[in-house]
Amino acid sequence: MASTIWVKVVGFSGVERHSINTLFRLSVRHAPSYNLWTADAPCPPHVSLIDLDCHEAEVEMASPTFNPHHKVIAVGNKPHNQGWRSFQRPVDWNVMVQVLDSLFVSQAYLEADSGLDELGVNTVPPGMRGTLLIGMKHEERLYLRARLALEGLTDVDEAETAELAGPYVSSRSYAVVIISLQLGDADPWSLVQAFNGMLSPPHALIVATEKPSWLVMEHAEQAGCLGLLEIPFNPPQVLGLLQKV
């Protein structure tokens, strides 16, 4: 299934906006397609196209909600050290399409060839970071999904048991994995060790528990975890930890 890539556009002249909109309209022939992101889009933007020569760009990147891990394509003469790619005016829009395709299209074809969709495994475009939740209750997963989305982590897989997590782990890599220490069908600490031992381990391993203690916190730190979440969740603790991801 073709993905929809949402692109947030900040600034630009009327003529440039027309070129950008044309780029998006033509992309319907591709897999994935590119759409203009708006506040009512179903997910946060996957990539931002920012005009550094306008005031809106300064406001956007100074905002406390701006995600430093977010992919940015910068246009203009001002330097931007967080830019994934940079263009000077006049913009070669054909090259712009190639840049977007280099990030998203090749992965879309890889997913189609692999047949992972037929297996029910949800794959992630390379511009996004995937998260796997293992062993938590339904309401706990719903809460974490909402909090993860606020940090731009909108692609989330869920597994109620370690066994059900197997097909996901064998088919893709994750940036974040959150494991319940109340996992019923496996030793959660052995699972943590297994993730750490991968050739491409998750960027962040987090454990969650209904029985927090200093001993458990120390164990999590020694096991290489980013941190420990208490259940029921403490919103400031969750927010503070996910902002470190």
C-alpha cells in the first residue's frame, strides 16, 4: 500500500507555493505521494520545507514544540545547522523531488517487494522513527500512543506478549522500544538484553512497571535503558523521558 508523506511548508512566495503545490499534485503518480500538511492532518508532518528567508521560519524553529529530530529541507541563504538538505534560490524543483524520493520512495518500493504488508507488519518510511510497545495493557498503550505522537513518534506497533513481538522485531528496526516489566510470557530483562545485543539496537530502550523501586531503577540503568516509567503513568515523567528520545 502506498504511503502518504505529509510535508509542512513554512514561508515561500506565491509563485514558489504554486510550484510546491504542483509538485504535490504530480506526486500522486508515485509511491508514496506527497501532501501538504495542515493542522487537521491525521498525523504530524514527516518532513518540513522551510523558507529560511522569512520571519515565519524563525518563529517555527524557535517554538518549544519544534522537534530537533524532525527532517528539515531548508531553502534560502541563512545557514541552518539542523537542515537535512539545503537549497538556494532559485530552487530546482526537479532536484527537490529527487531529494524527497531519496528519503521516502526507495523504502516504499522495498516494502512492496518484501511483502511485509501481506504479513500484517506495518513498515516505517525511513524519515520516520518506529516505536514498539511490548506487554502493556490496552489503556496503557493508548496513553503512550498519544504521548509519543506529541513527540513526533506516530508510527507505533503493539504486542501484548514477547511472542507476538517476534514478527515485528524480525522484520524491522525500531528507534524506541518500551517493555513492561509485568510481561507474562518472558523475562523482560532478558528481552532488554536481547535488544541491546542486536546489530542495530533501538536508539532508546525504556521499561515500565507497576512496582517501581530504587532497585528496579538501578537495574534499568545498568541494563542500558534510557529510563523507567511508573504505572499508572505520571505525565511529567513520561513527557520528560520521551523528550530525551
